[in-house]
Amino acid sequence: MSTTFLPCGEYHQNYHEDHAWWQTRFIKGKMIALMLMLFIGIPYVADEYWLSVCNQIGYTALGALGVQLLIGFCGQVTLGHAAFLAVGAYTSTLLILEFPWPKLLLDLGLAYPLSIFIAAVAAGIWSVIFGLPSAKVKGFYLILTTMAAQFITVDFVITQYISQIGGRGQAFSLPPGTIKIGPWVIDSDLKIYYMMIALVIVLTAAVLNLLRSRVGRAWVAIRDNDISAEVMGINVVQYKLFAFFVAGFIGGVAGAFWISNLAAISPEHFPWFWSLWLVGVILIGGVGSIHGTIFGSIFMVVVMELLQMAVIPLAASYPKLLMDFLFIKEAAFGLAICAFMIFEPNGLAYRWWQTKNYFNLWPFSY
């Protein structure tokens, strides 16, 4: 008799089965359905506006993934992650506009993909530089250090120096046809959407694999108690800096991706509030959960879009509402954080975990 039909579910016969991502046929079916929805369903039913919303969700998820790794899995609080997104975006942009690529690479459409990788490495190294104080400080002091990364990188280096390269002033304009992967020119929301989905899947899978490895277990040990981790033989400083590099690398990819969605790039696209926003995303989604990164991104972006939809009809009678929408958005963000900290401190991922377990254990879900 197959163990699939035994009352208590499926049994694992070896370590490979126990360590598999998708451990049952039902889960495999759910993942296939999810992939069909992402690659076929959403592009088929969504118009350009909702595709742009999906792209914003993906960009938020990519940015928050690095924050989740640092805060949720390594215990290193950061409030300056937008700086590393800016480094990735500006490095990729400068490589595309200023670097003399060989004609062969330009003809093959490899300039932009290569610029993404180089930008990610540059952002990772820049992140390590500002992660060095984590060897000596933690908590509130580390928060101030990461905030310094934001102000030094965006407000000083990029605004005063990088933005002046080529005599362009503050903004770098990206001519049509510049963003190209192979023979495909990324010039529509649909193409940006497919690139976003591919990047989110690849980077999420990479982080999940890291977390299942020795490196991930070391990060969690440092998060729980860095002194105990050091006593067990873990090189705390080395693993902290590696966490900063990986988080910065992911942020660099996010920034390099986001330039495909912009006609021009300027420092205003990477304010300090965006760093705070990304921390809010993982607080609402669930700290220490990859699911929380996705759920938090969806919640924050969709709620703000719905809020804007609600404000627009009222703008005819109260024009100031539309002018003050940025402040309304920030107020809603603060209110959402307070509400989740009071009523759902474990985030949306915990609620998803409870719902999933209820159905998996039914009819014995008590």
C-alpha cells in the first residue's frame, strides 16, 4: 500500500525527501499553479496599470529581501538600505551610458545583464564597508551607522559628485532601446514584469538555499545570541560581513532592475524614507520569514494604490487631498505599522502559517 494514502500523510524514507522544498504532490501542484498564474494568468488579465503595480511589488520585494536577510535572519538592524539600491542603480546606469562596451557584447545584448552583476557586486562591497562597525557595535549604534550609509551615499556622494558625471546635472536619462537583454529590448511594462518575476524567483531561491546551508545556520545563531555563536566556533565578524555583502548584492540587483522602469534616474528615487519603508515591509509581512517579504510587499503596495484610488474621486471636491497625498501615504504607513505591532506582531506570514496548518491538519486542526 502506498504511504501517500495513509491517514497521517506522507512519510519520508530518506534525508533527500526530508530536505526537499516541495515535499508532497499537493505542494508541487500548488507551485505549478502559482507559476502558471505568475507567467500566464496575471499578464493575460492585467492591464498596463496593474502590471506597473506588480512591478512595484517586485521591486519592493527585491529591496526588502536584503533587509529581511540582515534583520530577520542575522539580527543586524539596518535603516540605510536604499543607499545600496542607489549604488546598484547608478553603477548599472553609468556602465550602460559611459562604459565603452565591445561591439560584440552590445550586438548580443549583454551590456545590461553584465551591468546588473557588476552593480550588484559594487553594492555588496559598499554594504560591507558600512557593515564593518557591526564587528564592534550592535543595536541602536548599528542603526546610526547604517543611517550614515544613506546620507553619505545618496545625499553626498551621488548627489554632489556621481550625478554630475557627463554634465547631465542631477538626472541620468536612459534613451529608448538602452535596456536590452539579448535580442529583447525591455521597453514595456509586460517585459519589465517578466524580468522582475525571473529576478525575484532566482534571488529568493538563492537566499532560501543559503539559509538551508551552514551559512544560514550561522546567521540564525548570531541573531539569537552572538556570544553563544562565537563560543561554538562561529566567526561572528566574518558571517556578519558576508550577510551585509549578500544583502547589498540583492539591493544592487534591485536598483539595477528598477532603472528599466524609469525614463531618468535621480537621487530623489532613493530617499531615506524608502529605507524605512523596506523595514516596515518586513515588520508587516513577518520578520524572519521569506514569505513575509512577499506578503509585506504586496500588502504595502496594494494598500497604498487603493488609498490613492479612494483619494482621487474626493480630489474634485477637496483638491488639497491630492496635493497632500504623499503625507497621507506616510500617515497610512505609520498607522499600518502601529496596527500590526499591536494586533499582529508576528506579521502576515504567521497568519499564513496558521491558515496553512489548519487545512493541512484538518479535521484534527485543533
